[in-house]
Amino acid sequence: MPLSLPRSELIAPAIGPQLHFSPFSEAGDRWLSFADSLPGAALYHRRPWIELLRLAHAIHTHVAALERDSQIVAGCLLARSPGLFGTRMISLPDTEVCPPLAVDDQAMETFLGLLAEHHAARRGLEIHGVQAPPPWKTVNLFADWKIDMRRPPGVLHSALDRDVRRNMRHALARGIEVSQGDSLEYLRRFYSLHLVTRRRLGMPPRPFSYLKAMHRIYSPDGSLSVWMATRKGRDLAGLLVLRDGNALYAKSNARSADCPNGANHLVFVEVMDRFAGSVDTWHLGRVDVRNRGLSEFKRRLGAVPAPLPYAYLPHPPRNISSEVPQGALRLVSQAVRRLPLWTTRVLGAVVYGFFV
């Protein structure tokens, strides 16, 4: 008579969660299906943004996914820094926030733990937008500023600082007007202001090829718009905006050297009025908490900050924030401020990719 085993011993043991690294070209469809099923997915988790990074910086993205029973339960997007000496894997380069996504807290904890043990961690890992447990080193240096757009324009206007409303009245009295477009010509006008702004900040500008790639990807479905404040045919301030479903993103703001405050305020409030009630959230972007001027500008527009932690392995780099450069980067920043404008354009085309 054959030996009879208890039923529990006849069942194959369950396979534990497994961490897999795959090129986005292979795992992208599964990742996008997983991301779209979760409320935390945003502009930076989606295919168009991955394609923009590839076209603009030759960045090839990978999917780090925790799988249970052949189903993704947690994961993030990672790519190697395009810098000359960069080995760190980042989620994602040239992206302010791209946190891991997970079906629940337990899956997130397991994913971060296994990712820290993966051999990729030996070269360095950096994730934007997550408070990770040890051995991760988390830095709380940034805030993510947002405006709740689920309100009518009148309510949004009431949240504006009194100085903003006064500056807007003065700008309108001076004949400053705001227009909107999505053509390459609008992008060229914006780029002229971008060059001036980046030099003033001591940072290399984005190459125009980046904006062309963004236009190619986002303009066909109306997700890209450029807003310009002008007076007597002269551009004073501009704002580049992307839309992702019910969320709006202020991707870049630029202004002339002698731009009155009211012109910049007019641009932002015009966008606010246009999208009030039609989107849920307007992301005004990341700010270094030490940058009091930019933080105050966004606060006066009615935006509210939320902590934006960055997690690192094995440790944070020396220069985390381009807004407050340190060491050699500070010397480079000071030199950029003194360069002729045409040279900054060349500089951006050559070196910007190494700073993302």
C-alpha cells in the first residue's frame, strides 16, 4: 500500500516575492498597466515621459519590479545618470519626483528592502519622492508645491496674496497681455527667456532640442501649452505647462531681466483661470526649502507645500540641489552668470545632459 502523505505536504510551497530588473522596452507594457491601476501614478510614471528622456538625453529606463505570483505588486522606474562619471541608478534623472508604486504598505516595505540588497545598490541608488527606511539615507531638503484646482476661479483668486493681486492690476494697467500657444514658434519665444533666466540663476540652460522633443511627444494631443506675457510686442515672462489627465504641471518658468512682477503673476493666474475646475491639482514643482524667495513666490499664488523626500544608497552625493550649489559646482555657477548669452546656449547644448 503506497505511503499516504498529509494534504499540506502534497501542496508545493508558495514562492516568495521576487525582485526583477528589466529594460522598459521589455517590461514597459506590464509596468504601465500596473501604474495605471494605482492612484499614485503621475506624469513621470508614464510612457511619454520615458520617451522624452530617451530622445532628449539618450536615457534608457529600466523597471525594477517586485512580483508575487507573477503579478507586479510594487516597483519603480530606474535609469543610470547620463553624467560622464555617473554610475548611480536614479528614479528618474531630470525628474523631480518619481516615487515607487505599490499595492500596499507591506509590498512597498518589501520592495525597498530587496532593492537595497540588490547588486545595483553597490553603485548607488537614488529615488525621488519616498521616505525609505534604513539602510537608505533619506534627505528632507525639498518641498513639492501644489494648488488644489477643484475650486472656481473666484475661490482660487481669494487665496492669492494681496501683493499678487496688486501687481496684476498694475501689469494690466501697463498694457501687459497674456497669450497661449503650442507651436514651435511659441517654444522659441519661451526659449529666449529661458536662456536669460538660466544665466541669471547660474545654471546651464536646457538645449532647445529638449523642447522640440517635448513638443513632438506632448503637443499632438494638446497636453503641452506655452503661456507668454507681452507688452508692445516684447515678451516679458513665459510658462511651459504639461497636462496629465486631471493633473497640471508647471514645467518651466522664465522671464526677462527687467520683467515686472505683475507680468509673471499674470501668466500664472491666467493658467489658473483657464484650468480651474477642469483639473484636480496643479503641480508648481520642487523647491529647495532653503530657497526662500521661490518658496514665497509659490505661497503667494496660493500653493501649499508637501514634503518631498529623496532616498539614497549608500549615501547622498555632495551636491543634491542645483538651487544651492556647493564646492566646484558653486564656482561653475558663478562663472555661468558672467558668460555672454550666446555662449550659454552652446554650453547648454553640450553639457546639460551631464547635470540631469
